[in-house]
Amino acid sequence: MVRRTQARGVMTRQRLLAAAEDLFTRRGYAGTTMADVATRAGVGVGTVYHHFPEKRALLLELIDAWGERVSARGRSDPDRERFLGHDPRAAMSAWLRRAYERLRKRPSIYLVALALADRDPEVRARWERIQALGIERLRELLVFGQRRGLMRADLDAEAAAFLIHHAIDMTAMQLLVLDRPPLEPDRVLTTLNDMICRTILEEAR
């Protein structure tokens, strides 16, 4: 009975988080209330407050879940094996597009965290942790490529990872924030990939 109750509580908590993320995407963080979350999740508002004392607690847990997804991708790291192939340019293109698609499918937490990072120390700390995880994962990928002779041996992998990571973030933000981006995402990502590959790949020399 206790396990069943605990499992039900976990499921309710996940429903609340999913509802909050959906609402943050549709209405924005400021435009979402705890009552809205309760309605979307199909529960009473008291249930929301039982699991989360305030709206900010929902946001912080969503950011933590985002960070865990980034960390988990780093642990599995299938991208390393992709760079063993004969076309690192295509591998980098696929990596960029996957990164963009992840942000496109879940833009709310990314954009909310970015907007609040300067005003909320806890949001900022979590945001910086996720950024650091992403940059470190990319640095390791570049070093792996250097060891395989695919990346330039004289490349500063740490600096390159920093620049590539933030180039992707800023590009995605411009494409996601604007209702009508001035350029098609595919065109932008293709050109970004070309710029990156010209900088990091040994073949570009």
C-alpha cells in the first residue's frame, strides 16, 4: 500500500512538471499561475502546493531535470563513435541539428532560465552548471577527434568548445524567439556547420 501511494505521488509530481513546462512554453513563466498548472494537470490547486510550495520550485526542478539529461548524454556519449566514421563533417552537422532540435522541442526552460539567470541566483547557478556540462562534453568530443587525427592537432579544444556551444545557443535562441526568423533554420545550421568545420577539422587545412 505504501509503495502504491509513493508511486502515485511520483506520477502526480511528473504530471505537474509536464503541465508546468507546457504552460511555460505556451504562456511564458510570468503568465502561468499555480492554478493554471493544477487545471492543466487535472488536479486541485492544493495538490500542486503539496508537491511544490511555489511556482519557482517547479521551474527549479525542471531546470535540474534538464541538467540531468545533459549529464546523461555525456555519460552515454554515442557521438564519440560517430566521429570514428569517414565523414566528421556529416557527424558534426548531425550533432548541431540534434542540439537545435532538443532546444526547439523544449524551448520554455531554456528561455525562462536565460531570462531569469541575472535576477535569480539559484536559477543562475543551475544555468551555469548546465552550460559547463555542455561545454565539457563538447571539449571531450573535440579531444577525442584530435586523437583520431580528425581534428586539428593545434586546436584549443577548450576554447573551441566554448565558442561552438555558445554559437549554437545564440543561434537557436534567435531562431526560437522570433515568430518569423529572417532565415530558414536549415540554411542557418548548414552555414554554421561549415564555419565550425572550417575551423576545427584537419581536412580544412
